[in-house]
Amino acid sequence: MNIKIISINQINAAAYNPRIELQPGDSEYEKLRRSIESFVTWSLWNERTGNMVGGHQRYKIMLNE
């Protein structure tokens, strides 16, 4: 495993992500937002394709903040 810190602008949300998109105000959205503010957070990213592999909800929340 190779850990890199990259700009959020280098990450593409994968179109095949099956998760329901959370919205500000949703209890799960707010719970995750508070967690991101309190802890180090991550997303898995495929360097070859530029697509995210895991962490789509965190990614969306970080884009909104």
C-alpha cells in the first residue's frame, strides 16, 4: 500500500458508487460531518484511473465544507 496526500480536486467520484447521496441536514450526513471535523479522515483512490474506491460520503461532505 502506498499512502499519498493529494488535493481533493484530483479525485473523481466513481459513477458506479451504489450509496444513496446524503444531503446536509440528514442525520447521517451531520454525524459524518462531525466525525470528519474530529478525526483524520481518508478516501481510497485508484491512482491509475483517478476514481475513488472508498469514502464517497466523506468526499461529498468535504466538498460541501
